[in-house]
Amino acid sequence: MIQGTVRSFVDKAVRPNIAAWFEEGVAPRELASELGSLGLFGMHLTGYGCAGTNAVSYGLACLELEAGDSGLRSFVSVQGSLAMYSIWRWGSEEQKQEWLPRLATGEAIGCFGLTEPDFGSNPAGMRTNARRDGGDWILNGAKMWITNGSLADVATVWARTDEGIRGFLVPRGTPGFSAGDIHHKLSLRASATSELSLQDVRLPASAMLPEGRGLSAPLSCLNEARFGIVWGAMGAARDCLNTALAYAGDRVQFDRPIAGFQLTQAKLADAAVELSKGLLLALHLGRLKDQGRLRPEQVSVGKLNNVREAIDIARVCRTVLGAAGITTEYPVLRHANNLESVLTYEGTSEVHQLAIGQALTGIPAYR
């Protein structure tokens, strides 16, 4: 029922508009209330107005959202698995009461500031810092490639302190804090991607997430979001395959539909096999997560495989559409462009290979 509800929403509210949003490079803020009314924000969390669904249900929602567009799934994923999860898992009761109910309904938007201009795969090198000043904290630094940044009413910002890496909640309008959109993107164009600037931002002691200490805290949030990507990438791949199947059945060359040619069928068959394998992997990982048995390296397996295969499916399906495949009339190249970003964010393929390699050998090879 959850999957069907999300698919219906995407069909009615997203598909008729997404090509224009992508071409114009706009992220429609007005979708937030509709997504919130469906209970999609933080849907796998419990309490504070969150739906409390299981992991497989959340994965199915991500599948349908990304079948519409990766930017839509990113919007929901960052809101629920990064911004909300960071507060739900590491915040104080007061912080949870203040922010989670509003974030759950979409009345408020959140973002998650970890990546910096010079530190992506190596977040331990972050330069953003926070120092005590009496009872307050003073933050200075910059964050880059932040989804929802310019839309956000509150940002979870991770900074280096004398006590190690800590998280802080920075509300919109705080003096010294600003967010600007990154323009000229060729991918995730229907998504707000921003740079955060913090210049002598003064925050009360109550702004710090009291339970989140060290780099493991933000990385735990990323693991939640990566799980959604495992499912979401397969949604984009499924939409590409369905588009190619429909086009191949209608497109006639040499007096017959191109779906009847062996080379076309080989492409479609290979895509269907990889899609089915990816969906089964996502389902297996979802069931492990619901049992409390999912390990981070297993999420890396899912993210590495499913995004890599989704991009390949999108590219092959584009060849089935021929020249028509490069226009926004069809979703295939839009999905392919979006998946280039999905391949990179929340852990590049290389980093996930190293995470798996460490799990296999016991030897970290990051340095």
C-alpha cells in the first residue's frame, strides 16, 4: 500500500512537471507539504509525528520516488535520513520536540552539513570549527554540495572542536550563517544543491547535539541515507527500462518494431536481469536492517552495485531510444545524468570498494 501510494503521488504530482523542473533547474519547495502529508519524511523513525514504518517500506518509497527523479528521492532522503535522523539519534529531547514534528510534516526543511569544499571522501579532515565562548559556541567554516541547503530552516552542521567532532543545529537566519545555490549543474537539476557559509556564527550551548561525539555520529547518518539509495537507484533503472520497452514496441525500422530485433532484446534482457538482481539485493538488505543485522559494509555492497548497474541500464536504454533518448521528452538521459551524482555522493564507488575491501581483508587501505 505504501509503495502504491507513493507511485500514485509521483505519477500525478511529479511526472507531468519533472522535465520542466529539470530543464529550468528548480526544486519545487511546495512539494514539501504534500510529501509530509503522506508521512514520507522520517517515515522509518518513531515518535514525534514520524510514521514508524519498517526499513523495507522506506526502501519501497525511495524506489518509487527515484523512479520519478533522483532529486525527489534526495529531498526526502536528506530530510529524513540525515537532518531528522541526526536529531532523532543524537539530539536532546528538547531539540527533538522543537524540530522533528515540523520536519515530519514538511512545515520545516532540514539539511546536513558534513562535506566541505576540500574534504568529501575524507571528512575527518574538515576545517569547519567550533570554539567555546563563555556559554556559547562560535562556528566558522564552509560546507559544500549540501542538498536542500538554500531551502532549509535548520542545518545540522558538523564541526571540529577541542572535544572532537560535534554536531550543531543552526537555524535559518542565524547571524553569520548563509546558504547559496550552486548553479550550472548538469545533474540533479530539480534539486537544491548549496554551499553553506559560517562566519562567526554564535550558537547557545543548547544548539549542540549532546549525544553525537566523533566522526562515527555523522557517518551513522550517512549509512541511513545510503540504504535509501540502494532502493532508489533501482527505481530510476526501472523507469529507464520501462521507457525503453514501450519505445521499442512502438518504434518501427525495416518494417518491424525494433523490439523484435535480437540486439535490442539482448539489451533489454540484460537490463532486466540486473534490475531484478538489484531489487533482490535491496530487499535482502532491507530485511537484514529490519532484523537489526545490517552491517555498514553490506550497505556499501548495495550502494556500489545498484548505482553502478542503474547507470549502465540508463545508458543502454538510451541507445534503444536512439536520438530521441537525448531529449527531456523521455526520462532516460535525465536519470543517467542524475545517477552520475548518486554514484559520487554519500560515498564514491571507490570509497565503497575500500570499505568492502577492509571488511574482506581486515586492512584499511584509505591512506
